Amino acid sequence: MMLVISFCSSVFAQNGAPTDSSGKEALEDKQEVDANPGRPTVSTPATLTPAGYLQLETGVLGAERSPEFANRTGNQADLKLSLSRRFELILQTEPMVLSDLGNRKDSEPGEVFAGLQAVVHLGEGSSPTIAVSYIRRLYASPAPELDIGTNRQSGLLLASFDLSKFHVDTNAIVTEQIDDRGVVHRAQFGQTLSISHPVFHQLALSGELWHFSQPLLRSNAAGLLIAPSLAVNRHLVLDGGVNRGLTSTSTRWEVFAGFTYLLPKRLW
């Protein structure tokens, strides 16, 4: 990821206008930019992070009662970097997973994914921003997974818009799932709908319904997620919440807390 950042910085530095580049950079540095959290909901916003700024999204998620484990705790860390208003690079990691498998306890590094997101239509207000995304797995972990399971690759269609003071994010998702033997390949389909609303000053509340097919189990996972968030300032947003599984093969409970931090210094 650091190599990508260094390369992008050099490319944008070379392509800058020689006559007014220093003045333009100074003006952009003074512009106020806001973090654009993609956590803690399952839905991913169609809107991107501010161009040229690196954003970190990290937190801890604890879960209990799922088809693959009795209890599981994992820390998640995602990096996002938008090269422009329409193109964003994504790195998703889970550095460590602690799990109780019933007959034994386990500790393993989680999986690593990388991908990109591209905006195909820039909207505003009730006019939706539409984006597409592709994510590919770089490292497959033996750690047990949540009810959604893992995948080798995924594609997303994303939409975000505002209705009065309500903000809506919705995704349509398709992934490729492979069984443990690496023989059976199945398509998984998911749908998410997240609605958020300001509650008091910088405090907001999000509610989400989500559903994913479980092709290898011949079942379905679904959940109801409630998550408050607090914008400490333009660059830092704290979050927490709970998710309740709604089917017999869903993870019964998930509790999470974390933050999103947008580095205030533009990289180019």
C-alpha cells in the first residue's frame, strides 16, 4: 500500500501545472475535508474519501454463536486512498482473530483483501451517487468466519443519497465462494440497506437491514444492525453498535466499536 501511495504522489507531482502548482496546492491544503466512514455498517458508501487523503478505518468486533465458532473476536483495519473524485484504492485486513471453537481455542491472522471503487455517477442530495467496486482476496486465513463467510472475489453496485435529514447507503453484492477442499465454487448474493440520521449535535444513529445467501450451507444469513457514531471533529469519527442475527445460520450476536480517521495532510 505504501508503494502505491509513493507512486501516486510522484505521478501527481509530475503532472501538476508548472505555473500555479504551488498556489493550487496551498489552496487545497486550506480546504476543509471530512472523513467518510465506511464502518461499522455492512453497507459501503458509494461516495469516496477526499481525493489525495489517506483514511484509516479500524475497530474490534466480538461475535458469539455462529456455525463455525462459539465465540470470535477480531480487530479490523482498512485503508482507503482516493486518487481522484471518481477512483479509490482499498486495502482490507484483519490482523488477528481469537476464536473459541468449542473443543479448542485458536489464534490466527485474518484475511487480506485489496480492491478499488469507481464512481460512475456523481449525485447530490436526493440524486444518488452510483459506484461500482471490485475486491480480491490476497491472503486466505484458516480462522473461522462470520455467517457471511469468506470469498475469493466480490463485485458491488453501490448507491448513496439523502432524503431530507436521512442519509441512505444501499449495496447489491455478488461474491465467489469456494468450499474448504477448493472444489466447489458458488455465487453468493447480498443486499444491504443502511439509513442514518443526526440525533444531537455531532451524534448520529444508523439502522441497517442486510441479507446474504449462504450457498455452501444452502441457507441464508440476515441481520439487524444498530450503530451510533460521534464526529469528534472533521477528521475523526467514533462508532459502536450491535448486530442481531435473524436466521438460524446467522451469527447470533455481534458487538463492535472503532473509529475512522482521515489523515489531515494531503499526500500530493
